[in-house]
Amino acid sequence: MTDRRATPATPRIALASLQGVLEAPAWTNGTPARIVAPLADLLASPGGARDRQLLCGDRVTEIERYQGFGFVMAVKDGYCGWVAEVALGPDMAPTHRVSAPATHLYRAPKLSTPEACTLSFGARLTIAAEHERFAETHDGFFVPRAHIAPADETEADAVTVAEMFLGTPYLWGGNSRAGIDCSGLVQAALLACGLDCPGDSDQQREALGHLIPSQGPFRRGHLFFWPGHVAMAVDDQRLIHANGFRAATAHEGIETCIARIEAQGEGPLLCVKRL
């Protein structure tokens, strides 16, 4: 069965790269585009349930527009789904990324100015000019220079990135500082370090790393997988994960977490992987 999350096709049209793989009424090479909203839900169907989220500046390939939504494939991980048309704009190469947990865009280079919107860690911006304390985006907004870094500059440690989200409320399918889930947290941490990472935990379990013994020893950055859940080791005793038990991103003891999840009937630990 074809995984719709990784298949750039709708009942009406498919990406030309799938010719010979599946049948489609029509084919397209797609149109490069990007997310221009501060945050956009990536939906399973037009107006349907949220699968994931895309951040401002995320680049996509647009495949179809239908009923006020665009069907897209995210460049960063190949995830496919629907976003509101108003969230899509012309493609533009980002020059910078948000490197703080969150920041604001302002209409003037002054912190006392009312903010225009909030952006999460990982959002992408095209900077047209730099001033003393602010950088000016191509569309005339201002962001504190202390909150951005060059787009091609990567972080050194995935766990340090994940810990930037401590206290972030849990949100199913969330990918931002406003709300994040377990796989969104792992993806944000790995992408920031220049490592490819799929969007959902089952995809991550299949694609990432190498199996190690489930009894340890554990090291910083090891990934723990349960049915529908993923966490990351902070050290040999603790992990970090976005979880429904705390309804937030939090630290938890490794042994405590494994026992709690199994006791809740959510399944045993499936595997542990090192990157």
C-alpha cells in the first residue's frame, strides 16, 4: 500500500517523477513555492486533520490547488499534504534561520513596536539588509539579529537543540515552539544539525540510525522508539521527549519512562538506535 505521507499525488494529478510507479490521470513537474504564513498546518485532506506543520520559509513543491488548499511536498523531508492557499507564496531562497527558541517580526526596528507575528526556531527568512540590532527581511519586517543565524550554519548538538523546547506544550502534529510532538521535537533537533530526518516517529524508526542493545549502555543522542513515540537520550540516565503524560517537552528518567509507557498499555520499547 502506498504511504500517502510520502506520495506526491492526488486523485487528479501526480508528480512526474512517479511515472512508471503508479497510474495518474495527469502529471506535473510541480511548482516551487514556500510557506509565507508564520506557521501552517499540513493536512491529510483539504480542510482535514493535521498531520504535521510547516514553518515560515519552508520550501515546498506545489502539485495542485483544490478547494482553497494547495497539495504540496515539503522539500526538507518529502512529507506530502494540504495547506491553505493563503499560506503559500513564491519560492525564495532563505538567507537566515531563526536560531532562538522563538522570535517576533516587527514593523519597525524597535522592540517597543507591536509585533507583527511570532516565528519559531527553524523558521527561514530572506534578509535584505542588516542594521545595528535588527535585520530587515525582503518584505520589510524586522527581526532581532541576536535571534537569527545564517541559513547554512548548523547547530553542533541535537540534544542541546531539543532542550531549547523544554516546557513547550504538547501538540499532536506540532512542529514549533508554540506546540510540538515527539517526532516534531526529534526532527527539529536533527534538521538543525544538518541531519536528514523524516516527519513521523514510524518513519524515523525506519530511516534513522543503527540498532543498539535495548538494555544499553545509553549515550547522549540515542533514540528510543515505542509504537507511535520517540525520545532522545540526554545522558545514560535521562531522556527528553514531547509527551502527553506531562503535556509538554520534558526530561524523564530512562528506566522510569520505559516502565511508565508499558504500564499505561502503550506498548513496550521497540528499539534503541544511535545516529
